[in-house]
Amino acid sequence: MRLYIQFLLLFLIVACTKSKKVDFPSDQDEYSPPKVVKATPTIHPIPDSLSKVQYVWKSGKLTLRDKIIPLKKPQVAPVSGQLNKVDAGFKSYTVADSLPFAEYIWDNKKRKLVLRDKKTPLALPKSRLAGAPKVLPAKGKVIIAGAPTVVPFGQPIMKDKDLHGILYVNQDEGLPGAEASCFAKDTHGRIWVGTGNGLALIEGNQVKVYTTKQGLSGNNIKSLAVDGDKLWIGTVTGLNLLENGTFTHYGKENGLLDNDVFSLAVDGDKLWIGTYTGLHLLKNGKFTYYNKESGLSDHTIRSLLVDRGKLWIGTVGGLNLFENNRFTHYTTQNGLSRNSIRSLALDGNKLWVGTQGGGLNLLENGKFTHYNTENGLSGNDVRSILVDQGKLWVGTRTGGVSLLEDNRFTYFNANNGLSSNYVVSLLKEGKRLWVGTKGGGVSFLKKGEFVHYTKDNGLPSDYILSLLPDNDKIWIGTLGGGLAYLKDNEFTHYTTQNGLSNNSVWSLVKREGKLWASTNKGINVLEDNQFSYYTNQNGLSINVAGFFAPKGDKLWFGTYGGGLNYLENGQFNQYVKDNGLISNAISAILQGKNKLWIGTIGGMACLENNQFKHYTKENGLSSNFVHCFLEEKDRLWIGTVGGLNCLENGQFTHYTTENGLADNSVTQLAVDSLNQIWVGTERGLTRLKPKKNGGYSIKTWTKNHGLKFIDFRGLGNPMFFDAKGKLWASIGQGITAFKPSAADTIAPKVFITAVDISQKKVSWQKLSSFQKVADTLYTIKSDTLLANQFPPDTSWLSRAGIKWDGVEGMMPSSLPKKLTLPYNQNHLTFHYSGLKYGEQGDIVYRYILEGLDKKWSSFTKEGKVDYRNIPPGRYVFKVRAKARNHIWSKEVGFAFRVKFPWWQTWWAYILYGLAGALLVYGFAVLRTRNLKATQRKLEQIVDKRTTDLREANEHLTFQKEEIAFQKDEITTQNEELRQSQEELEAQRDYIEERNKELTKKNMLINQSIKAALNIQQALLPSEQLFEDSFSEYFTFFKPRDIVSGDFYWLNKSDDTIWIAVADCTGHGVPGAFMTMLGKSLLERLINVRKLETPAEVLQELDKEVILTLRQRETKNNTGMDIILLKITKGDTPNVLYAGAKNSLFVVDSNNEITEHKADRISIGGIKRRPDHFTNQTISVTSESHIFLGTDGYQDQNDVKRKSFSKKRLRALLQEVSLLPSVEQKQALLATTLDAHMQDTEQRDDILVVGIRL
């Protein structure tokens, strides 16, 4: 019974400690859930009565209109001049419904195709019985393959002139050679690429390369063929077989009669081999050899095709059919256009034949039909053919790829995105076509997914502001390029030369057959080939750009500075900030269901029931700068510079990059027929797909997925879906049309590719496992190994006690079976790879080590994981992968065991039990003996303790007297401590007095600095001086400290104006001292010494600073960077400019910005040689905006320590120049800077001055 209980306890212990299976959390998302905020708008009623046409833009601001001045009727003018029409460049060719049979023939003398003489009848194909072939034994040389070289598979790239979203990879991305001669897809779905410099296996995000260093007979590969788990490789130095970790070489010395292997074809247990000198058949360890004497029309074979027991053979002397031991020849005498055959493809009962120089031939019902450059083919030298579900892809040597579909040729070449026009191989993988080229690596083409339009192929401008679908055409508004429409692959342009009032078109709408266009000079209406114009003279509040929203007979028009206008019954009326609008600078507008939504740079408003509701950051919006709107069902989607917002049921839901958006700056929105929300941002495209259980799954497109540009542009939401489900959007330098693919339900495959021990790469293929492969083997160093004399396994694995039973898995990723590790070899690294071509950079993994981990790992893109100090036990490592469709792969696992050390084995525990029982028995005996001895000792101790108690009572009496004496001593010490406390309190009071003095002095210093601020501000030019000098101006001045090291200076006399903006060394008080010195020196040099040019002034200013600060003596390096302008007024203003390091920016009337760079030298400082400044004459008009600034704005960093940058500042100044008022210019600079800085500290003084003459 006792033995039974022991076994039961042992069983319970084992059962409780056995690892449990952890279910995979497939419903988890790698992104955090969106933030939900309650919407709390403020209500702003509109006055009961608004007089018609209240406001007009005047003198830089909105003012009440003078009602005495009557409104003018809109001007009307016919479209003038010749409209410019440009072909978009997507050429195609329609093939005739029926082509004549055998129309062309190759002329060897003229070296070209000519029309066949119809008088010469076609002959019947010749057929003959095959002669006796030559048979030789196939004795391959077996070489143990070395581990392939592993390199990262780089992200595919796109050509600048791409039009179709074609990506490509070459040697820089991991291919061993630039010529991709052939492809092969193995049984695991992996793709092998034969190049002129080795064999490449593209496996996940890695390229594994085999060359002669790993055992290939040669690196120049011409053909590949998959036969189960075998890979046949044809090279110019013989035939190779890669199988079970070995290469087998067949060359002239092994039974092959020629080493140039051009083509391979597997037919059951037979391998057909096409070489330079004939046809070989490898079967049952023998080569059977056919040549011209055996019945071939020519011995040079370039292509082979197995056809249901038949073999088609492409030779340089015609097409051959081998069937029932007979050869049938098809040549030019039988209708072939040329005898030199380069490629073959079967399409049901039709045979496509690619010739060298003779174009494409179709053999059907015994007759040949010819396709060549005369009837649509892009090139006559056809190197590869691929049949694809009713489509035919044709790769040519000089014309790229031609697609024959629905009797029409479409072309893909180096001019529209292909990496090279020399195409040598084709492979269909999923929905993408792999195009192997000579010199250009591999291109990836997905037909119809992307079409890119730029200025190079017809757009009038590379900055698109608005798009409008209109039946069979698309209207396009551009910045500076006018108006255009795209129809039948042709662009038609309208500019100011044709009657448009301005070439910047911001918004478009079609109403009652009329096209309404918002420009920088009012509204243009195009109807019946004539323009009508609406400006502030016809009732508009302002002539600048705006955005349309039609509703019934009313047309809403939101302006950027002039508030909200609407046209009704031929009259305009306005809503502005004074009567409830949240801001006069409107950036988006949408007519919803009985509501009008208005987006501005200061928040969002809703016009409903004669009142405005305002939404800002304080009311739940993620950002106050609204770019665009989208209404979808009962939801309102809002694109802002701070992310995507969804307003539903009184709540805002915020989506940002933390939730999966490509970027937080959302500029465009659209919805498709499946209610999927498409979001254009400044860093890519994002799709929100509704989930069945609520929420959205998120998918993003960038350049890696076929987008040519990723910065979605435009203020008027230029994005829409057409009737065919194609997404059109303004992106980067043009327009992209994107056809989203059908639902992707394919999960990636995932493989465990390697297991490392103690971070060492391990080859698990034991040397002894090759013993049965062949009688004689060779290493890659040509060492000879005889099967019956194999050396013993002396690897470090065997010495470390690591055991396994052979290998399993796919080559070259062989993994050990039944791996058993000693307890001290418990540091393992698992390598894994997800396979889904086209999405390699998007694959995400989760893994678990069952037996150790309690849950699956977090999401990771890294293809390996490291486990250290794995305790003894049995384990299974599992991994799963998902790509962009969020469908997880099946899990793959690898089982192994870590042995217990000897002191943790079962027999060790038995010994421990026996030893423990003996110890318990010995302890019991010893304990009894000790207890008896203890009893005797206790009796003796009791007697002794009685005596000790009596003596202790006497001693306690003495101690009582001693304690009384010590009490008196303590009382004395307490008195001394009280005195010390009083001294400490006196010291505390003294410190408080000193602190008060320091606080007072600090206050005085602050008062002094504030007084210095007042002095510094008083020294700056007055607003009145600016108004007297310029028609328009603004200053954006933001010191880092109380006083600034930046300053601006203005001097006006008669018709001459001097203006300067300077950045002095340092901040705060030191910088302020330098500003006073700079101002005084400028006034003396210009007003007293009367220097004539800016360069002379800067030259002397440099000398004066060095002299005044005695910099040569003190080694003081203080100075300043400065912009100095001299403006001479007249009929044509003359602007002379010189600068020290800081550049000048000028925006002309077409909103084009020009940077005038300064001399790269500063004012002041220690110098080895004297500096020389130069004058620049600046060409300006009354419409030009001039911007002067220091480097503070462009150098300001964000939370990621990334500076704002000069490039973004240029674009911002272009946008600022379009704004009508000083307040809006300053507000845009401020809001943009705040959005960039967020919570970061200001690093420098910031100063920007804008003027218009």
C-alpha cells in the first residue's frame, strides 16, 4: 500500500509540472486602440438678420462694404487661344481581329523580316523516325555543398520615370548578378533565380547565394527545373543537381556530350536537356543523346517544352516535335517566320513560339500566325513567353515586355518603369509578374494596380490642388499650371492665355453643366466654351483661393481669409468671425445631411439651425488645423495635422501613428463601395477596413508597395473613387490612380530556417549522412572521401555531447531531428522567415517556447529570437507570421530536449532518498540519547539557579541606586541640548534673512532685464515706420529668453529704404548687448558715413565689430549673421541685397519661391584673412513677397530631435504668401511651429520678417 501511494504522488507531480498548450491570441492587434474623447462643442447663435453683401477685403483685413458703391455684374469672356493637348504616354496597340497566316519570313541577306511571297506555297512539315541515339552512363561527381552566403534582401526600388508602380531589385538589393536568366518556384513556394554570377534563393527577407565556392560547377546559370525536392541547374559548365545537401555535377567527363546547358524540362522520371550540340535524355542513370543525325533539324537547342507526353524543341534551325520516337520539323518553309527559336509556351491546344528576330508565332491547327513590330509587338527578338489566364506576356530583347490581352498590346519598358528593356525570363508569382532582365536584375510588375501621371507625361504642373470626376473626364486644378482635364489618355490645358483669371486653381465643383473653379483671383465659371468671373467687385468677400460645397440652389464658398461666402439667387452673402464663424481662414468645407461642416486653421465649425457649433482641441478635436472632411453613414471623418478624427454619437475617436496611420498629418479622405476609409497622409496611404466585431483593421501603402510618392498633397481633399473602383489622388509631383486588389486571403508561409547553439552557426548535416549517397564524394576543396573509409565525427557538437537523429526540412534549411542537448549547452537561437513575396518588409511574427514561456511573444519583425539558460525539460519552439492582410500563418514548430544534469536524474533522487532515511534514523537515536543526558543536567541547573536568584536580588538593589544617579546626569544633558537648539534656530533665522535678500536681488535683476526688454523693443522699428515703408508686412518675433539676440532694423529716407534682420551670437542679455552694438553701427555706417551698397556696409560692419570688441586682443569670437537690403523705390523698385550666412527668400506672383544665398561668412570673430561681401540685385514686382529671417525657425527641433528644416520652411513661406492678412500669416507661422515643437524647449531666438513693396 505504501509503495502504491508513492507511485501515485510521483504521477501527480509529473502531471502538475507538465507544460500546458498556450492558445494563439489571433485577435490581438499590434497597434494600440484609438483614443475616444467626448465631443463638447460650444454654441454660437447667428444674428437674426444679416444684410446682404456685408464684408469686403480691404487694406489687409475684412471691412464692412460701402453700400453706396453698386456691385458689378460678372464679366464674361470666350475661351481664347489654342488649348494645349498632351498625350499621357500610356500607348497600346489594337491587333486586327484576324491576321493572315504565315505573312512574314526572315530574309538572311537583308537581316530583317519581309513579307512572304504569296506565290510560293507552304510545304507540309517533314517527319522522320528517330535514328539510333547514343547512350552513355551518367556518372555524376558528388560534392558536399557548402553553406550558402546569406545577404539581406533589400527593399525594392522604383525608377524616377515609372508610370506603373514597377519595383525592381539588383545587386545592391542582394542579387549575386545583374542578369536574371531564369526562375524556378519550388514545392515550398520559394523562388530560385539563376544569374550570370551564381544561384540565388529568395527566402523571406534573405537571399541565399550559391556559387562555385559552395559547390556549383559554374556561376553562369542559363536554366533551372524543379523535380520534387530536387533542383536541376543548367550552366555553361555543365548540368548540376542540388539535393540533400550535395551538388552532383554532370559534364563531358560524366556522360554529358556538351557543357553548355541552355534549357531543361522535367517529364515524370525523365529529364530533357537542351545543349549547344544536341538533345540529352537523363533516365535511370543513363544519358541518351540525339543530334542532327538522330533526326533533329539542328543541334543547337535553346528551349524545351513538355506537352502531354510530347516534347517541343526550339532549335536555331526550326521548331521540332518529338513524339512516338519520331521528329517532326517546322521551319520557314512550313510558315514559321524565322528558324531561330528562343522560347516556347503552351496555351491549351495553342503553341506560342518566340523567335530571334522573327517576332512571335502562334501555331494553331497546323497554321502559323505572326505577331511582330508591324502589328503591335514591342520587339521582334522574343526571349521569353508566359501564358497567364487569358493573357500573354512576351519578353523581348529590345522592347521590354508586351502584354497581349483582349486583342490589344500594352507595353512595359525602361521608359515607364521597367529596370531594363532586355528581358530574358518571366515568372508569375501570385498577382505579380517577375521580369528577369539582362543588366537590370528583377522587376516586379502588377498590371493595372498603379498608374502615375506627372508633368513629364502631360500634367501642366507637378503640384495638384484639386480633382473632380466628370463622367468620362477628370478635371484637375493645379498650383501655377492652370486648369486641365484628362480624357481618353489625353490632357487638355486651360491657362491665363485661354481666359483663366489665374493659373492656381484650388477647388472645383460642377453644377447644372457649369464648372466652377476657385483661383487666386476669384471664381471662374466655364460654360459653353466661355468664362464668367466673380470677384470682390461682384460680392465676394475676398478674391483669394477657396473651397466649394453646393447644396440645392445655394453654393457655399469657404475662403482662406474672407470667411464663409454663399451664392444664392445671383447674390453673395457672408458669415465671418464677427457673426459666429470660428475663423475666417477656411481650409475645408463639406455639405452634410442638413449640416454644413467648416474646417479652419483654428478649429472646426458646424452650421445648423441658424447657429454655429465650434469644436477645438478643448472640445475633443485632436488638432485645430483641419485639412479635409468625409461623411460616411452617420460618421464624420476629419483629417487634421494631428491625426484622423471620427465624430460619431457625440464622441471623437482619434487615430494616429500609434494606432497604425502612416502619418499624423492627414490631408485627404475617401470612402469606397465597401465602406472602407482611405486616408492620405504626408507619409503614405492608409486604409481602415471595418471589422465584423467592430473597429477597423489598418493597412498602409508606401513606396515599398508601388506608390511613386508618399506625400499626399492639396487643401481641397483631391482624392476620390471613380465608377470602376479606382482611387485617384494628388500625391507628390503628380497624380496617382490606384486600383486596390481584390480581397487577399492568402497567409504567408513561415519556415524555421536555422537553430544555433551558443550563438554559433551549426551545420546539422552529419558527414556520415553522406556515406550512402555515392561511393566517392568530394568536398568543395576537392578532398576525396571514400564511402567505406569515412572519417569519424569529431565536430565540436559531438565533443559537447549534443545528439540528434539526422536532419529534416527543406534545403538549405536542414534542422536536426530529435535534438537532445546536455544541460550546459542550453543557449539556443532560432531563425525563422515568413514568405509572402511583395510584402517581405511588412511581415510580423509571434513566437513561443512551449514548456518555458507562459504566453506568446509581442509583435516583432525580427527574424530570430535568442533563449539563454533553458532549464532541463522538453520544449517545442513555435512561430507564426502575418502580412498586410492580418491573416496569420499556420504555426510551425521545432521540438527538442535539454537533459537533466546527473544530480537531477531519477537514480540520483533515489540515492538522495536512501541517504535521507539513514540520516533520519541516526538523528532519532542520537536525539534520544541526548534527551536523557539533558534531563540530568537540568536537575543540577535548578539547584544552581536558586542560589543565583538570591544573589541577583542583592545586585538589583545596587542597580536601582545607580539608575537614580544616571537620571540626574540626563537632566543636565537635556539642558545643554536646549541651548544648542536655540543656537540652531538663530542660524535658521539668519539663513531666512539671506534668502529674502537673494530673492529681492533676483527680483531687481528680473526688473532690470525687463527694463532692458523695454529698451530693446523701443529700439526696434515702429509699426508706423513699417506701414509708411511697405504696402504689406508682418513680423514673427519669438525670443528664447526675455531679451533676444535677434533684431530687425529699418531706416527710411526719401525713396530709399534700408532693412536688416540679424542673429547675434548668444541669447538673453549677452545677445541683447550685441543687438544694441549692431543697431548703432548700422545707423552710423548708413546715416553718418553714407555708405552706398549693402556689401560695403557689411564689410565695414565686420571691421567695426572686430575693432569695438578688441577681438584680436581678447580672442573674443562674438559676431552676428545678417541680411541687409537696400530698396530704391520707383516705377520699378530696385532691391540690392547682401548677406552674412542667412539667405533671402522671394515668392513671385506665380507663387514660385527663390532662395538667394548669402556669403558663407559671419560678421566679426577671429579670422585668418579678411572677408569680402558681394551685392546681389533682386528682381521683384509689386506682387512679390520678400522674407527675411534668422536660422531659429528652421533649426527648431521636435520631440524626435528632428529640425524643422529649410525645405519645409520654403514650403511654409509659399503658403504664407497666399494668406491675405498679417494676422493670418503670423498665426500660420505660430500654429505650424507649435505643432512641430509640441512639448520641446525652444533652442534659439526665432525671427521672420515678411514685406511686400
